Amino acid sequence: MTVRVLLFARARELAKTGEVTLELPAGATVADHGDGGRPVGGCLTTRPIGLNVLTESSLSKVYRQRMEGYVEAALQAGVRFFVTALGNPRWVVERVHPHGGLVYHDVVDRRWADKAVAAGVDGLIGVNSQAGGHAGRLGPEQLLAELKPLGLPLVCAGGVGDERAFARALEMGYEGVQMGTRFIATTECRAHDDYKHAIVNARADQIVLTERVTGVPLSVIGTPYLRRVGTRAGPLARLLLRGRTTKHWVRGWYSLRSAWALRRGLTRPATSKDVWQAGRSVAGVTAVEPAGEIVRRCAAALGNGRPARAGG
């Protein structure tokens, strides 16, 4: 299971890291939003945690029910921070808000942000072109300019691999950052050492977008295997992905296929066909190290207070 870590700038402290023990294919999100909350049973932190929920409409009814069960279990355990992605987050908002919880939604541009705002989310995670996984098209500055007029808290997702990039994102005007690639290469992460060292050894220009894993562009480390098979989906898949109805079927099939392929690469020794998700923030990852050391460096980069916002 992978863990995404959200760091929010606050007057006196930074979010602490932890781990959600619910086994979610979508991973887990760790955040300290300052609203309290209890750890899920078996969690390694006493700090507030959050849950990542896929809301993609192409998911099967069984998978949707599983997600609903995860949300209910998390609410009962005291979780009050949720991150949604790949669909309409309204049903999550409707379940979480009565409990006083918060919902942040992954967006790649203003179009999807407007839909998330209409669904009632409390904040937006701007997934930019530097991100790992399903990256956006816009750079962090351009995406910020598009989303800022909406008036919601904004989190920068993509391109943050060290404390300097963290501080720069806050200086731009983001409320916080989401770091995924950086925290895979930590001693606490359960990913295989081959995956961790692939991130440490990768350069930003080795990150490529491939359609062959999920059907839509996915940021991964370029490997000889990907260079051999190419990065575009097959002609039949591309045709079906353009259909109003068939695109949901194909995305569902890709979701099941990619979950198996990515999990294999996450937990097993390297093979000739591995696919490793990573963003361009690999440029700031120079070693496998404890997560706490990374967080402490980010806190130190802020000094005694929040960086001044650009233009204010």
C-alpha cells in the first residue's frame, strides 16, 4: 500500500507522518488539518489521518460499495479528512460533512475544479504536470492561477521532492503540498527496495507518460520495457476510450489490470516488465531515508513562520 503525505504550513507546526492500516487499493493520505481525530486501529501515529477515496464512475458497483464501506469505517474510527479523485465527490461530501469532516478533491484544471466546487468540497489538490501517477497538463504556477479565484484552500501536487521545492510551493501561494514519490523512498514505506532505489537513481528527464497501464497518461519511470512496447494504448483501446459508453467499460478493465501490475511492481523484486509510478520530483530524491527526517527538513525550510506569499 502506498502513502501520500500532505504537509500543511501552520503557524507553529507541520503535519506529522503516519500510516493508515485500512488496505485501500487507492492508497492512503496522511494529513494534519488541525481538526483533531483519532487514529485508525493499528495506526502508527496519534496525529490526525485522512483517507483517499476513488469516485470514478466507471468502477463496478461492488467496488463502489467497498469504497462506501471504507468511508463509513473511517468515519466511525474518527477520521475527518478525506481526499477524493477521478470522479464526482458529492456522495463522499454528503457522508462526511454531517460528521464535521473535510473533503479535498484532486483536479488538473479549472473545468474539473468547478465540478468539485459544485459538489461541495472544502479544498482542492492541484495535480500539475510534474506529478507522479495521473499527472495534469499545467505547471504549478499556471494551475494555481486558474484555481485561486475559486477561493478554496489549494494543495500543490507534483514536483515537490525536497524542502526547497516545498518552500517554493508555499511561496507561490499554495496552502500545502502533497508528496508521494518522495515518501516511497523512505525506510518506513513497504515498497520493495528495488522500487525505492529506482526513484533515487532516476532523473527528472527519465519520467515518461504512458497510456498502456491505465488507459490515460500515467507518469512512470522510463524503462527499457516501456521503450520497447511504447507508451500509447493500442488502437482498439483508443477507439473504445472515445465512446460515450465503452469508455467506462475500458476504464474499468484498465483499473483492474493496472491495480495488479502496479502492486506487483510495488512489492516484488525488479523484473524486465515492471512499471514504477513516479513524478519529476525524483530530481530532489537523493537517498532512502526516514520519513521524519524529510518532514523535519521541510519544517526547517519554513523557519519560524510561513513564507511570504507571492504578490502579498
